[in-house]
Amino acid sequence: MASVNVDLVLDPVCPWCWLGHRYWQAAQALVPEIPVETVLRPFQLDASIPKAGLPYQDYMRKRVGEDSQGRFKAMREHLEAAGPEAGIVFNFDEIPMRPNTMDAHRLIRWAQGQGKGAEAAEALFKAYFEERRDIGAASELTAIAESIGLDANVVADLLSTHRDKDVLEREEKFYRSLGVAGVPCFIFNGAFTVSGAEAPEVLADAIRKAASLPPEEDA
């Protein structure tokens, strides 16, 4: 079986992405014989949010609309029930801010360059959903970077610039052009996708499928 390359498109303020990220880790453990390389890719659920962020509860009320409150409540209840089994705690009622996530994506990119992309994503998810921290704030991002072993001073300096924003914007535009409209989205060897927080067994089957593709079908 060949190795598998996966582009995992996500946003650190997407609860399904945290669940999907945990399921992805579990899926890889189910097929340890297949080498898998994962590259985290950016997707902003709402790039229009100002850099300073918006109050979370007000934002969500406007985002889902009054007619969708029942559906939104059901989604939250599902996530809160599924979270503990995956080792996740969602504190939706206590999240203070809905941030713009560009700087969080920049941190993931820089961490990934040092082999710490998964750690950065996990730290961001935990900070936002469990610890109720504002992951749009440079001070919080710098602290998160330090917690996973990155140089806090270097990250702080980078955050004070526009470094890599244009690269991430181009990446996001590219994945949207491929048809990615929601996250998480797993793209296997550029050949096929799995969308949503699917169970580890489903993702493990996708790894096996990608590893068995003939070379000429790889993209």
C-alpha cells in the first residue's frame, strides 16, 4: 500500500472541526501500517468578522436567525453529547468572543512548519471551546504558541506583521474553488473527499481506499 496525503481543511472556531480532528487522529491509529501525511489547510467560516472580534452570543443569534434556534439547539446538544467520548468539552454558553480566525490560521501555518500543526490546532480548539479564550487576540495566540513549544517572541513579532496572510487567503480561495463549502473536509491524495466529522472507522476506510489507488489515479 502506498502512503496517503491528506489536506484537512478546517477552522479553529468550528466545533465539528475539533470533533473531526479527534476522529482523524483515532482513524490513523486504526491503520498504523499506512503512512499518512496530513497538511492542515485554512478555511474561514466568516472572514467578515472584524479583527477585534464580536460578542459571541449576539453574533450567533444573528448568524443562525430566530427561525433556526431549534436546529441550532439540537446541533449543540449533539456536539455536547459526542464531545466527552472524544475527550472534548464544549462550553458554548460561556464563550465570550467570536474572533476573526486569520491570525489563528497563521499560527497553525507557522507551527506546521515546525512539525507542530496538529498540536497548534488542538491547542486552539481547547482554548476557544473549553477554556473560553479569545483566539483572535495576539496575546492569547502568543501564549498558545509558547504552550506547544514555539518561540513566543518570534510569534509575537510575526503577528504584528501581515506575514503569510496573502498565502492563506490564496489557499482558502483555492479550496473554495474546488467546491469546499463547509468544514471539516478531508481531501485524500487529491482524488476524493470526505466531508464532515465522520466516525474514525469511516475515515480509516478512506485511508485504505486512498492507499490502494493506482498511481495514475493519484492527483
